[in-house]
Amino acid sequence: MTKSVTFTLSCCAEPGMLSRCLAPFAKRDLVPDIVQSRREGDMLHVVLAMHAMPAEEVHLVEGNLRQVIGVVSVRRADGLRVAA
């Protein structure tokens, strides 16, 4: 079973942050369908979304994202909700 999911992160804008945010996906052989980032001052806002993530991986990826050093907040939404 798969789920459509979007993770929205607020992070410290520092070198290596994007690769650290992608690592939980990569270590599970997952590739996000959507990756967006926007810097606002000293914060980086990142959106990572998948159309069909294995349902059993969703909470694991979310937990790993919350543990990334420099990530201030993580919001998860079922379905793809990405502003253009």
C-alpha cells in the first residue's frame, strides 16, 4: 500500500542542509517527486513530496526528518499540497 505525502520543513539555512533532508529518503531507496526550497534570511523552507510512498515508510521518514540537525519543524500532510 502506498500513500501520497508532503513534508514541509523549516530549517536553519546552512551548507549541507538540503542533502541532510534528503538522506532519510535516500537510505530507503526513495526519490521524492517534488523537492522545493526557499531561503528567507537565516531560515530555509523545504517541501519534499511523494505521490506513492510505501505506507510503512511514512512515519519512519518523518521521524528521521525530525532528528536532522538544523531542522526546526516538520509538518506532514497526506496528499500533495505544493504551492507553485
